[in-house]
Amino acid sequence: MLLATTSILDYTFLHNPLRSYLHLALIILGTMLFVKYISRILGKLVYRLFKKWTADNELLHFEELLIRPISIFIGLIIIYFAFQLLRYPQEVTIMIFNQIELRDFLHKIWYTLLVLSITWMSMRVIDFIVYLLLQKALFTKTKTDDQVLFFAKDIFKVAIGILSVLFILGAIYKLDIRGLLGAAGIATLAIALAAKETLENLISSIIILIERPYSVGDIVKAGEAEGQVEKIGFRSTILRSPDKTLVTIPNKKMVESLTENQTDRINRNVKQHIYIKPNLKSSIIKEILRELETTLCITIDGVIDYSIYLQDIDKGNLHIYIEYLLPSIDSKLLQQSRQSYNLKIIEMLEKYGAELSSASI
């Protein structure tokens, strides 16, 4: 029985015994089963390079970023050496696209995948380094450093991607890089003319980074859009609106439009108009104005200054103008304060028999 098995394993197919194919299959199967464990071990070794700048609980985040690209890298290395067990039959010649032999084509594909896996690992390492720097940036007074870190991360990742593509084309596929760069220069000029708006957004992002009208975390209002700045990218600024919707605004519009940074403001100015029907005696109107002042100071905390007066008699309506200045407070708290004051106004008008006209806003 043993001799029969041995004879079967010695059977030759394409100049390789079945024993070699079996070894290859076992190695690939073992790689699929254990590559994650090997990747975790290698990841922990790499993590030691960053350990003195990190907390103990950052290992999990590091593994989440690096495990997949490391697994692919290790898998490619093992598969390469596993295929060395087989002897490629010289008499078998298969041409791909009538230009390249199959064996050389497979080698180029393998080298391409290897470079891409290294590129992926490099980008994930950049993500982790920026993550660590952002943790330290949380303790700084300004959020400009957060902004710079996001910008720098994108630049480094784009640069690594471009270098990887050039390396693959030049070193692996033996293409003329100088010729490609020359053609790329002409293509870049054509693209630049066609993508004028994209370039304007890129320049605007640099202006935002230098002038710092707002930073990540600030609450801004640009045109009709309002929300907290979540990211300032190459092309656009992303806001999280009060209803938790993500709003993407091109940086060009952020620079050109009137942008209010509500986080940096010292005070909030509130204006309000009340229109009531003119069926009241002057003494009652004076009482209403006096009580509006008293109610304002009692209902809303921290009023710095205010003005309340009968501004005009407009289209048969009495126009009362209310304006008051508050310290900078949260938008939600401001809305609650205004609601309380408005309810007091309605109660007070009902007490004096005053009726709101349809012109009230």
C-alpha cells in the first residue's frame, strides 16, 4: 500500500511529481489558516517601534490598521517561495498578448502585488502616525495643528501612491518613465485647464490653512449651510449640520462667501420684531414696553445690553423692535432661552388684551 502511494506521488505532470503539487497545496492551505497569527506577531514587532510614543491600549488600533496589508504581504512572500518547489517546463511556451511569456507575466504580476501591499502598509503606518499626533494635539489650545495633520496625511499618501505607480511602471514593466513624465506633463496641463474648478478648490484649501478663518471643530455658517467643521480636505470642507447631516462645501465657496465663525464670536446679538394691532391705549402700550424689558432680564440670563421700543406704525400695525446682546452660548441653549421669552411675551400680550397681527415675525 505504501509503495502504491509512493508510486502515485512520483507520477509526473508537466515535469513535476504530484508530491511537489501536494507540498504546494499544503503550504498554501497553511498560509490561509495561519497567516493572521503570523501577521499579528509581525505587527507586534513593528509596533515596538512606536511603543514609546503610544499608550498601551493603542496596540488594538494598530493591529486593525496593519493586519490586512501585512497578511497579504506575508501571503505573497510564502506563495512565491512555495512555487519554487515546481519546475517550470521549458518546452511549454504561452505568450500573453503575443508579447510576453506567461512565466515572465506571472512574475510581473507578483511583483506588482508585492509593491501594492507595501504601499498599502506604508499608507496605514501614516494613518497610525497621524492618529498618534492627533491624540497629542487634543491637549493643545488651537486646532490648527489638527488641520495641518489631516492636510499633511493626504499629501504624503498621494505622494506614496504616485511613487509606487512610477516604480511599478519603470522597474517592473520597464517602461520609459521620462517619456511617461513628459506625456504626463502635457496631460497635466490639459487636465488643469479642464479641471479649473478643482485647482481653485485646492488653492482655496491652502488659503484656509494659512489664514485659518476656521479650524476643525469650529461651528461656522457659510451661506445657507451651518454646522461643525469635521474635515478640511483638498477639495472641500465637510460640516456636520445641527440635524447631524454631513454637508460638503467646495473650498472655493468657503473662501468667496461670507463665512461666520460662530465659535470665535464673543457675543450673540438677537433681533426680534413684534407687530400688534393698534387697538390699545397709549398707557397700555407703555406698560407692554416696560414689561417686555423686565421679562427679558428675568427670563434670559446674562443679558449684556438691550433695546426695546415702539419703532414704527406700519400698515396699521404697531411695530415693536427688540434687540439684546448675550454672551456666546450654545445654539441649543439660545433657542431654549428665546422660546421661554417668546412664551412670556404671548402670556403678557394676552394679559393686556393685545393681539398679534399677521405681520409678526
